[in-house]
Amino acid sequence: MLSEGGKRYGSADLPCELGSGTEGPHDSSGHVAGGGMIVMGSIQWPLLRLDIYGSVRADGQSNNKPTVNSNGTAIGGFGGGSGGTILLFLQSLVLVENSSLSVSGGHGVPLGGGGGGGGRIHFHWSKIDVGDEYVPLATIDGTINSRGGVGDGGGLRGEEGTVTGKKCPKGLYGTFCTGKFWLSFSVTLIVPLVRSLEHSSNPKFPFLQASSVWLGFVRESRIPGKGEFFECPIGTYKDVEGSNASLCTPCSLDLLPIRASFLYIRGGVTQPFCPYKCISDKYRMPNCYRPLEELMYTFGGPWPFALLLSCIVVLLGLFLSTLRIKLVGKGSLYDNRDPVEHRSHHHFPSLLSLSEVRGTRAEETQSHVHRMYFMGPNTFREPWHLPCSPPNAIIDIVRIGALASQIQQAILNLSFLSGETCMELELDNPKEDISADVAPVLTLYEDAYNRFIDEINSVAAYNWWEGSVHSILSVLSYPCAWSWKQWRRRNKIHRLQEYVKSEYDHSCLRSCRSRALYKGMKVGATPDLMVAYIDYFLGGDEKRLDMVTSIQKRFPMCIIFGGDGSYMSPYNLYSDTLLTNLLGQHVPPTVWNRLVAGLNAQLRTVRHGSIRSALVPVINWIKSHGNPQLEFHGVKIELGWFQATASGYYQLGILVVVGDYSLHNLHPSDLLECGDDCPRNIPTFVQKSRNQPQQSQPYTSHALCRRRITGGSYGGLINDATLKSLDFRRDYLFPFSLLLHNTRPVGRQDTLQLLISVMLLADLSVTLLMLLQFYWISLGAFLAVLLILPLSLLSPFPAGLNALFSKGPRRASLARIYALWNSTSLSNIAVAFICGIIHYGFFSSQPPGEAYTWNYRREDDKWWLLPTILMIFKLIQARLVDWHIANLEIEDFSLFCPDPDTFWAYESTS
């Protein structure tokens, strides 16, 4: 037979019962006593403080002796006594270490005795302070025991007793309305986070039921040890009296802002609205917004703010467009030019040629002998330079040595292959580069013209510091580097002009009149400063009788294109007044001007990086539109490459042939057919051809390799047969080359400029908002976005205004500078993405147990919106500016007519 364990009885709130005992079936079996009752203090006279340094017990008695019959056989046992009562009326309690309060039940007798039930312990606190005056009521370092007794031999255990206290006021709960020893920790929950915590078996969280759902925020809180209780957890409140943990109600999360945390309040929270603060000082109370969000929500939220900002941007764009029309007007870009210049340049507006600053007189056209082009791309690494020997066209008007004219071809070939200066050719060992027949007479080629070439090449060279400044600016700010290069080029042109006009004594010319008046030579350049040249003129006192006849034979004539095929300097045929008058002797000026305009319309879309495919439309246009009309006047043009240098740079241009002097009957000294000793890879590089000759190709007469096409200009024709062998180098240093490219005009210029004005203001607005956003992230991210690259992020706005409100021929070049600033600012956006990924990636790498990290990232995972919007604005601006530049440079859409008859029908208006 088994005995059931003892059960609890009496009241837990104010217990006053003794423990119950047990008795055997007869007197000889004995009995077991229950626990007694201990009362200290009273309601009227409570103890101020009770310190316990030992044990205070009211335990039930245990009996280990089994019950036996009269014959001595065991018949079973009886249960243990139940625990008694400890009732304390007091103000505070201190239970030191190794001390105890105990009302445990007694153990059951062997052979089936049940355990006694636990007793009751009650603390009746006389005063419980709340709020800021709250102080702990108890310090518990010992143990408090109210457990039931253990049964024996299968007997059941007695029920647990109770440990209770006076009902706690609002905000507090538990037996002691406080805790003894606390474990500090920090947990942050950002709403709306809902977590279900099941702690029914966790002795550290007895106030949480197994099915409870815990919502809230805990920060710098404390967890009680050994089962004691404490204030309601942070994020909960208690507005009723009682000691039950279920009375702590979670605070409403609807009133808790994002990025806010509930505060710890001494004595607990007694109101439904729990106090909170922002999780960082970066956020601003009361809504814990970032500065950008605070700005947005001031106007009603993100969408109302975006709508309001869009309206303001559009209105300001309309104002800017109206102001631009008022100040700049809608007139032609070149209204201030004379009709001849207007016809010559409306297709490609840019700077005036420096050779035209003082005008071109009619007598200069008649006395013009030859235009000698500088070689090289005019960069700091490879400045302009003239070839060492004079071309055939000016041999009769310059002073050279007696044997120079006999070895002219040998020196030309040598300088063409080596790319060295004239003085270097004289000092080098000739045995390695030329034949033994030519070497002895090279040293005699020291004359006035040779010295002039060396002097003017030294003037054309740049100083080392100019290239150093350009290299530094190229890294920091490419638009500034481009402006610096153009400025130095412009100064170099002025310096060359001043040198030839005033400083040089013209001693290389035969004409005494030219030497005395410092005339006979004039330096000029194309508007983009990419091509420079020297025009030679007759002095009027030449003694040779056949001089006039030889001067009239100016054809075939090479005209080299300006530009280098880049976005900033597209290819273009610059025909100044002098060239127009020279060709006007064979072709009507209206025809020539129309041809130049149409050819430039085709050339502007040719990029050097894809020159082989880009030149195909140009060649076809010359065949279909150009030559059929020119042949009617006895003229023909061919596309070609000219003046290759030692670095591999060459210039494109056209070869103009007049009359019966066709490409098939050029003099053998001027035209060489490609053989085993003539490379097919046309200017891949000339020096390579000396060591690596290629096999000749079975091309027709068009597949010709020319060393001197005419007048000393090296080069070759570009046609369908030779185009595939044309070499080119990709410009990897130019940033965003795929983003910026020259296009055909689209018209609607006023609408296009209005859109640019709106996009310019939108770009500035989003830029400022993005900077504000990254300033909130960190000062380092803000500085990185702003200064990598320096000036690039904020410069597009003033550059765009300068381009829109400028006048005259510089509008297109200023628009290109604006496009360059706009494209380089993409580097700042890339830095913004990198900083954002690093910043928010740091938070995403936190341990997954910190739930606030997940929610924090969720709330701020849209940081990429502003950089993405800004990048889209940049791309749209780039395309709009490309169209705007095309409209500025090409006003006549008829230049793109596919039908030749329709194209030439507009000849009179060109």
C-alpha cells in the first residue's frame, strides 16, 4: 500500500496554520509531527530589518522506522509531516550566505510512506517605495526552502509549499518586489519584432509562461538569480497591485518609433506608455529620425517630399530655360561671323584658327606655296615637331646645302623610319641606318633650314613640369587635366606664332624680301589645337624664272583632319579661307563648303578605338556623295593616313587630286607600290616594317603603300582593301569612354536644353541629399564620397550652367567639359556604393542572436536608393548633353541625306 504525498492547505497571502503530523495504526507505531509556526513582528509593529545568520526552520518531521505487526513483520510506513509557517512582518530582510529559511515537508517512512507537503513562508512588507525612491527590500544570499518531502518505496512526494510576499504596488511584482543579485546584459529589440520565448523550464525566467508571447525591448537590464523576482522587464508596465508576473503587460509597440529603445525605469513602469530613447545620438527625438528622414517627414513623408521636390525642380528648370533664352537667345551660333566663315564652320563650331586672327588677304592665296603640317599628337609626351628635311614643294624657296637636293629622298626615308631630330641624324652613326653611298654626304646637310627646324621643334616642346601637372590632374580631376592641356596647347600655339613672326629671322628662305620683312611663313592650327601647320609664301623677288609655274602645281594636296577621334576632339576637316580660296580655283566655294560640311557630319561619329568599322561609312559617303560631284569639276578626293611617328601615332586626312593628275600616274618617286619591302600593315608601326616585312597582297592599284604621296607628306590611302590593316590603339586612360560618344543631332534644341536644365537641378538636389545621408552614416564616408574624386561630385552643376548660358563658338566645347565633369562624378557614386556596403555589411556580420541587427538593417536597407537615382540622372544627362552638342555642331540635318541628289540640292544654302 502506497501513501499519497501531503497537500498544501491554508492561505498563502497571510498564513497562520501549523504543519500537520501523521500517526500509525496502533500506539506502538509512533507518530510524526508537523512543522510549527514562527511569527516575527506584527502589522502594527514591524521589524525595521531582519538579518539572518543561521537557519530558521519550521520543517515537518521525518520517520525512518517502518511500521511492523505484532509478529515483527513490516507492513508499510506512514508519511512525513508537513511544513509549518514562517510569517515575518518587517521592513527589510538580509539573508546572508549559508543561511536559510525552511518550511520543507518531512520524508515518508520506508515501504510506501508519502512525503509531507511544504509549508508557507510569507513576507509582509510594511513599506514599499516606488519610482525614484524605490530601494530593494531584501538581500538574499542564502536559501529559502518550501519544498515537499520525498516519498519512500514508491510513495508520492508532497506538494511544494509557498513563498509569498505582500502585494507589490504598480510597476513591481514578485515576492520581494526586487531581486538580489543581477546579471547585467544588453539586448535591443527594434519593433515591430515579435518573438515567442518559451521559458517554462528555465528557472531564471519564472515569470514567463510557456505559451506567452514576449514583445518589447530590454536594454541595460538585470536578470535575478536563484529564482528571485524583480521589477517588470523593460518594455512592460504594471498599473495594478499584485505580485504575479502575468500582471506585467507589454507596452504598445505602435507608439515606439523605429530605432528607439525602451528605457529602464527605477521601480518599474506604471503607465501604458513606456518611456524610450533613440538607440544612438545620431537620431533625433521624438521620432528617432535621421536628418534626411526628418526633412522628408517635415513635408509629409517620402512620397509627398519627392513630389514637392520634383515640382520645385521643374519650376526652377523652366525659370532657368526662360532666363537662358532671355540672355543667350535663339540665334545662330555664328551670327557674328562673316558669311564665308559661317559657311565654313557652322558644321563644327569651335575656336577660330589662329592663322585667321588677322585675316587672309587675297594676295596670300596667290603667293601660297605649301602647307607643312607638324607631326605628332601635341601631347606632353609627344609634342609637335617638323620633319628634318623640307618637302619637295618648298625646296626651291628655302636655303639648303648644295648636295641636299640630291640626297633629299634618302634623308626623308631615314627620318621617316627613325623619327629622330635633324641634329640626331647628323650625329648618329649612319652605317646602321643608311647605305654607304648616302652616309658620306649626310654631314653636309647643315644649313639654315636645318637649324630652323631644330629651333622650332625645341620651341614646340613642353617643359617637364607641364607634363607632371597634367599627370597629377589626370588622377585627381580629369576635366581639369583636359583644360590644363588645352591651355598649354593654346599657349604653345601663341609661342610658335610669336617665334616665327617676330623672333626668327627667316634666314632659311631664299627671298631677301621675305627675310627683311619677316614674311614668307605663318603658323596656324585647327580650332581644336590638335593639328598645327606652317604656310609658306613667295616673297616676290625669287630669281628663278620657272617659279610661278612650279607654284601652280600644288596638287595632289594633302589636307589633314583635326582631332584624334576622341569624345573631346572628334575628327573634322578644317577648311579655312586660304584652303577654300585655293580649291576655289577648281571647285566652286559652295560645292567645297557643302562637301566639307557633309564630310564632317560623317567624321564626328568616328571613334579611334573602333576606327576600322567607323571609317566604312565615311569611305562609302565619299564614293557616293563626294567624288561624283567633284569629278564633274575635275577633282577627286581619297581618304588616307599621313605623318606616322615613331610612337605609332598617325593623322587622318584626304588627298585632293585635280585634273588628269590621277592616282595611277603619280611619279615613281612619290608613289611606291607595295612589294616585299613595303609593309601592308599601314601605320602599325613604321619601325616594325623595317624588321618585319609582310607579304604583298594581291590588291589593285588602290592597295598602294606611299612613303611620299605629295610634297613630302608620308602616308597611304585608306580604302576597302587597306582598311583592315589600319592599326589603332584603344585609349584606356580616358574614363567612361563607352558612356560619352558623339552622336547625330536630334533637333528640338529648346526642349533639349529645358530637359538639361531640369536634370541639372535634379542632379544637384539628389547630390545634396546623398551627402546629407552619408554625413549621417559617418564623417569618413561623407568625406570619401565628396573627395574621391575631388570636385567631381559638385562641379557638374556650375559646369552645366556655364555651358547653357555661354555664347559664341565655345558653347560646344563648354558642353563637352560639362559632360566630362558629369561622367567623372560617377566615380564618387561608386565610392558611395562601396561605403554603403562596408557600413551596412558591418552590421550584417553581427551574431544572429542579436535580433536588433536584423531589424536595423531592414529599416535602413534602402540606403542605395539615392546613389542609384543619382547614377540614373548622370546617365540621362550624358545622353542629353551628347544630343545637345550634336545640335550645336550640326544645324543642317540635310547633311545626313542618304540620297546624293537630295544632299547636293542644298548646296546653295551651305
